Amino acid sequence: MSKHCITYITTPTEVAERIASTLVEEELAVCVNIIEDIKSVYRWEGKVEIGHESLLMAKSMSDNVEALIEKVRDIHPYEVPEIITTDITTGNQDYLDFLSGKEIVVDDLEELDDFDEESTDSDDELEAEEDKAEVEE
């Protein structure tokens, strides 16, 4: 079995953030991505159903999977929640170290600072253009 895994969980959008936060707060997952407004088509109790849901992608250590599944089952509103886990077999080693709880050292903080300043400058320019467009309307 792999050391790291991803657990996919579909959930009603209104509870997605609460479930994701719970998994991270209780250290059952290191990171949970929320993909909103997916459309699910499935058969339930003999009928084809179509629903709008969110998809959670919970990254964790394989040792935590059973506890993660139990926690989701306890707090999820569905009678039979979709909880599917797959092993991570390879990936960015720095990210896998992050999942393992190892301290990550960023080599060039100056480059990150420059990137943040550039992003802020572009955001400010975009906001100024939007403000100008609103005034012209």
C-alpha cells in the first residue's frame, strides 16, 4: 500500500466546507480541495437521479484512511455517501513531503516576494480598469 492517498467524497454543496474543515482540523487530511457544482447522474432506489453536488479531494496519509472514512460517514448527510480512496503512487516529492508532515524549505523567498508583488500590481491594474469601465457605463 502507498504511504499517501486521495479520498474522493461527493457531498451537498452546503456542507462541503464543513466536512473539509473537519477533516483538516482533526488531522485526518492534510489538504482538501472543494470542487463546486459538479453534476452527478446515478441510480438510486430504482430511479435515475441527477443532482448538483461538490466533490472533495482529501489528501492524506494512508494510515488515516479508515478514521477519515468513519468521520465522513458520521457527519455526512447522505445515507450512503460516496467515499472512494486511491493511492498516490508518485508525485512532486516536495508536496509528498508536505503531506507527510515534513518541514518544507523554500529556497528563494525573494522570488516568491517578487511574484506576490507582480500579482498585486496586476490585481490593482485589473481593478482600476473595472472601475473605469463602470464609470463609463
